[in-house]
Amino acid sequence: MTNNRWLFIVNPASANGTGGQKWDALERALQQAQIPIQVWHSEYHGHIEQLVDRACHEGYRKLASFGGDGSLSALVNGVMTQKSCPTNELLLAHYPSGTGNDWCRFFKVPTEPKQWVEVLKHDLRFAHDVGIIDLMKNGVEARHYFVNIAGVAYESMCAVLIEKARKGSSLPKGKWFYDYIVFKGLLSFQAPELILKYNGKRSQQKIFNLCVAICRYNGGGMLPAPFADPTDGIFDVTTFEDMPKWMVIRDYPKLRAGTIFKNPKIKTFRTTEIFIDKVGGADHVEADGEYVGQTPATFSTQQKALQFVIGAVPEHKAFPF
């Protein structure tokens, strides 16, 4: 039997541990709006995916995650791996209670509880692509799904640093957290030599950074894929050729402004599938800000696989290259 209530899966550890307090404010706003809900709390890594599987089995068809980009990623992976119903039967929503909130930035999903509840009531639905990564994890073949941006090289190393940093304390908050991470490992980083296969082409070169984009923002407001369209079933891939560290620092503001293609070492192309491997070893792979495994990895898309409630439909920007 289908349950028409919204099921909220709450990550109380989001927002540096203050997610529980933020949830209280959102719950009051939902009650004031007389929106019937059910609430489950995640307790450990991997629990959200398990709760999603249980929810679909029990008949819930409206699922909302409360947390950061990692919570949204877990919701998506739970939905894509459950076997109880087709994914197009589910309606999804996400409340941004994290540090980066990049997916919500793109879709103008507000962080203020009453405004967010109004978005839920307005019920603007958006058919959204899903990225699929077939890769290695702990020495075995694995599959991971994403809805924003994935990548290798420097940004995947940053994902590993973020994972370690979040276990510490006294770190910069908000946007400054990502700035701190970006520059933390810069001096010691060595660009890997990567093999890329896409659109019938093969290339091999040292690459400082590479991102595979469905949406446009990552890293707390960086804009590496300003023309990405999350409905067309095509990735926007941005490559940063190996470059001097001073050039990375100089052009960092352009990354936040979305004007990075003024640098001839930064290029973009479009593809429905890309294979990436590292010469002489394996490279880390990140997706939606989380470390998810290692190369070799194949990235592919499933067009309009999920349906989200969003704040506003993004402005379409024609791919100019």
C-alpha cells in the first residue's frame, strides 16, 4: 500500500553536528503548514541507503533527505539500488543542512525552513538525470550514482582531505572550509597521467583536475561546468591540464565566477560516457563531494531517471564550444 506522507530521513550529524537543531526548526515549520510527515534518523555511514530501501518496501513514495550533499548522495544511491518500485514512481526532495549545498544552490532551494516548506507546497517537479560510475572499491568492482558533479585528480584528492578534516575540529566554516581544503594539499600535489576514452577518442596526458558534470556547482560555490544541463543525458566534462601552482592560485577566483575557460589549459567537451584510468596505478574518484572509490572508472548517464521537488528551473545555457 502506498503511503502518501513525506518521509524525512534526517542526518543529525550534518552542518558540523548542528543538523539536529536545524531539523527542529524545519519540523515546526512543517507542522505549522499542516504537512503530514514521518521522520527517521540516520545513525551511521550507509544507514540512509538502508532506510531508503526499507521506506520503498513499506510503500513510501515521497522521500526527503535532510543534511548536506552527502545525505543527498546517499538518498540517490538508496533510490537507485532499491528493488521495490521503479524510480519514476518516487518523488524526492532535499533540505540543505550541510556545508556546501551545491546541488541546492543550482536549483534555488532555500535554507530558511519556512521558505523551504513553501517550495515543498508549491510542488515544482523536475525530471533529473543520474550519473552512473562503474569503478573499483576496496579491490572489487562497484557501482555508484550521482546527481551533481564527479571527478578525479585534484578534486578527488580534496574529497579524501575533506573526509579526514571532518573528523577534526577548529576548521573554517562554510565557503572557507572548501577554500582551506583546496589550498591545503596544493603544494605537494602531483598531477596524475590519465588515460581518457570518450566519443571514439583516446588521450593520455597529465591532468591537474577533471570533473564530470550533470549540474554546475561544486566545492561550496565553484562553477566548473557553467553550461551543464541536468536533463539532456549528456555530461559536461572539464579538464584542467597540468599547470604551475601559481596559475592555479591566480585563476581560482575565475573558478568561482564561472569564467575559467579564458585559461587555454582548461577545456570542456560533452559526452554520454567516459572511461578514465591512471597510468601506473589507481586514482581516487569522488562524486557529489564524497570519496567513492578508485579508477579504472567508467561514467555513464541515465536520462531523467529521478523526479525532484525544486525551488526554480535552472536557466538554460547553450553549450558554446
